[in-house]
Amino acid sequence: MTTSMAPQTHLPEKKALNWAELGFSYQPTEYRFRAIHKDGHWSEGELITSDMISVHEGAPALHYAQQCFEGLKAQTAPDGRVLLFRPTLNAERMRQAAGRLLMPEVPEALFIRGVEEAVRANYAWIPPHGSGASLYIRPMLIGVGQNLGLKTAKEFEFRVFVSPVGPYYKSAGLAVISLAVSDLDRAAPSGTGNYKIGANYAGGLLATRMAQDLGANEALFLDARERRYIDEAGSANIVVAMKDGRFVTPASTAVLPSVTRRSIMTLAEQEMGLTIEHRAIDLRAEIANFEEVAACGTAAVISPVGRIYVDGQWHRFYGNGELAGPVMQKLYGLLVGIQRGELTDKNNWTHNVSL
Ligand code: PLP
Ligand code: COI
């Protein structure tokens, strides 16, 4: 576990929020971090108070979706330390997205400093330990400045804002959710599905709406080439505990390399002794072997999937689709326990934000 001094008494009072009642929505906080890339260089970066961004009407971020973003959380440990979870993986993923979209990379040191400064400056908004809430951190990189033709921006803004949040799906803790297989594709095999870029999400809005019209929480996307193998949900990766005891996640070039999923796979093997597999999952051929399914991500954490709607009918998993099964419950406890500094962090995943 990361060790450091417990926070000192100079820290500001926490805001009087009803932390346990928070949902996943934007709550304004005082500060955000901003750095500008211009003439080939990043500015030092600074904390600012305005939650607005003024950009040129021709900005490539607005027209051609030259932008990418990240999502991670800060949580308060029992001793008051503020912990990030594997933030260098978010920094790395943003660098990859930047490269794919011909944007300048945000160096890891700038990314981490931006995240730490935004978290520290908004200390009063970090939910206390035991509240069940966390501070969601949204780093973003956008192409700004005057432009018209399809070309890369000349200026870029890296911004990090934060917002205290509760659960992504309505009920707290282990909410059991449902998915509906989408008739729309999210990402092509050699497209941009494996990058965290806004362009992947706008097209998913209608898919989510259609899934919700069917009574599901979210869309489940299949591979775009054959419409056969599981890719991922609209805002989360998928993991499956098979009836034969194996713990499987889809191998696909079109899904986001989720930090949460990579961590869960490690925990499933290391702490639970499960045989893990990263391979294509043929949904229709294998669904009868699914014991437990979950959607996983920073926002979704581990959300057990009770039911999936496929070809006009619902398929139910553990507990007739109503209950969180033991594998996902155990993994949830392990993951969240590490993220909140309650369990020993054997893999050194948590990152202490000095206060
Ligand atoms: N897949 C998609 C499409 C997402 O938006 C997210 C959220 O970040 C994830 C998966 C989960 O990734 P992570 O665990 O890194 O948050
Ligand atoms: C996250 O889990 O951090 C995400 O970015 C998902 C988003 C669609 C809310």
C-alpha cells in the first residue's frame, strides 16, 4: 500500500453535500487545470476557475471531432489519503489517442500534474471515505483555433475538470443492469474503437436510446465485421464468468482497453485463482454457458448484467437475472477495496495525491 503522512489540518472543510445521494452528473467545482499547446510547445499549465471554454467557430474539435478524453476517479482512504487508480494507464491511453488523431501527446508528467492539481485544488469536493461516492476526473484534449478544411488543429487545449459522483447506474453498490444487443455498430475492426475519443460516443447515443426503449440500461455492441462476437457496452467493457469456471473477456481490436477490466482480470487470476481468457466470445453460441456477466469501467465499476436481449428475447443469468452473483461480488469487493485504500495494494496500483 502507498504510505504517506495522513492529511494535515490545514485542509479546507468538505462541502456540505449529501454524498450518498449523488448520481453520475456534473457538479460544478471551483478549479480546473488547463495547458495550451501552441507552436510546438506545451504551456506550463495553470488552475483556472471558469468552467467555460471559448473556442473559435472553426475549431477542429467541433467539426471533425479532433478530441479525446479520459476518465478516472479519486477516492478517500480510511486514513484520509486521496488515491488515484493506475493514472499512468490513463495517461498512456490519452497519448495513444492523441497519436491516432494527429494531436500532440500530453506528456505523462503533465497529465499527472494536471490531474493532481485539479484534485488537490478541489479538495473540498472529494467525497469522504465511507460515503460511497468518489471524485470523477475528466481530462480532455481538444483541437482548437481557426480552421475550415479537414486538417489538424494548430492549437490544442488540455483540460482537467472534476466532479463528485455517485453510481453510474441508479442504485448504489452492485446494481444489476441489463443490456440489449444493438443493431448499430459502434466501431470498425480497424477504426477508432480502441481509443477514447468523442467520435466513438456520438454514434452510440442512438444505440443507447434504442436499448433503453427495449427496457435495457445500455446497448451491447457486437463486432462490426460479423455481428457475432461481443465487443463491449456503450460505456464499459464486458467480462463473463463461464459455467465451466473460466473468466473471459472479449479480445477485439475495436474495444477500449479498459483500465478496470485489465485490473479485474488480474484480480480474478491472482486473488481468486480463476483461469482467465482473453478471446473472442461468440455471443449466440456461448450465451447458454454464461453464469455471470458484468459491465466494467471507471464509471460503471463492476455492474453485474442480469439479462441480455438478443434476437428478440431476453437471456437471463445468475439468480434469474435479478441478483449479483458471487464471482462479480467478490471482484467488486476486491477492486473497490483496493481503490479506496481498504485492502492491501499488492500491485501498487494506487497513486497517492499529496495534499
Ligand atoms: N469502454 C468504453 C466504451 C468506455 O467509455 C469506458 C469508460 O471509460 C470503458 C470501456 C471502461 O474503461 P475504464 O475502465 O478505463 O474506465
Ligand atoms: C468512464 O467510465 O470513465 C467513461 O468515460 C464512461 C463515460 C461514458 C461516462
